[in-house]
Amino acid sequence: MSRLARKNRTNGDIGILSSGGIMDLFDNQLKSCFRISDAEYDYLCDVMSDDEIGIMVDEATTFKQKRLMLTMIEGYLDKYKNKGTYRTFRFYKEKTETGKKWYVDFPEWKGDKWELEMVLGADKMLDIIAGPGKREVFLRLSDKPFILEDTEPIKTQAFKLEKIADTPTEGGAIYFLKEWYGVEHNLELWLCHVTAYVFGHLPQTIYIA
């Protein structure tokens, strides 16, 4: 999507903050200038080099400089669009009166905390991913394929949760995790209606890394 196509985005679409510190004001200025969303801005900050970020931040004075700067940014945004995007979620295990339970940290959720509990296989998946004795794990999730470029020495392809069946009575759906980093688990798990809130639907495939 070119800057011309993005020009009609509202400040709400972009994620302009009405309050905050000097860094928020700085971020607002860049997002407004290029009409890019919070997620796009975060992606650019992740993938661009320090020199490239410097070019974006410094005001171009000639037409040639502006054209080169916009071409560079549009190139990265095209990659962002084509490769798929992900969101990082924090999962944590909490001791309760009935035992230790996994929850997802989801601040914008307006419902009850119990709806954020990971149950019926999802808790077992987190035990596998976190490893023995760990009580916290961060996972990147998307309904589109993506590759983690910050894993060395080999870039990591996201793994898949494939939907087996919807569960309309309970909400949510049953998913299947075949493997995690080369180890087969063939694990069935249930993800509740919060999943549909996150993605806007219940994806056939959820990519996870």
C-alpha cells in the first residue's frame, strides 16, 4: 500500500496517541508523516538498519532524497504486507487455589480473567513450549505465514496450529499442533472465543513461533 493509498487513514487507524511522553510525540510525528499504523511502524523499527532509520528520521531536502526515502520505506512495507504480520503475546503460569494455571496477558480484553485461562490442551502446549519449570513464555502469533528473521544462525519458519473443528456451543475451536522445533507432539488443544476476538475470526491456520 503506497502513501497515496494510505492518505485517507484517520489518526485512529494510525494509532496517534493523544497523551504520553516525548517519545510518543516523536513516534506520532513519524506515523502521521508516512501515514503508517502502529504495527507497520514497529515492523520498520525491527527490520531497518540504524542508517536507514536515520534516513527516515532526517528530513529530506531534495526531491531525489525524498523519492529514495519513500522508495525504501514502501519496499519494507510491501515485505510487511506480503510476509504476514504477527503479534507477540505473553503467557504466564499463576498459582491459584485449585493449582497452577496458564493465562494469556491480554490487556484490552474487557471480559473476565477466567476467559483468558489456557485449558484443554492449550495449557499442555505452553508447558511444552516454555520448558520444565518455566512460568512465562512469549509467543508470536498470526493468521498469515511469517518467518522470524532475528533467530540465528537460521531464520525460523513459524509452526502451525491447524483447525480441526469449530465448537459453536462452547465457542472457539479445536486445533492441532503437529510439532515444535523438530519434536512431534501431535497435540489437540482447544482455543476459546477470545481467539476470534484476537483475529476477528477463527483462522483455519494459526502460525506460532
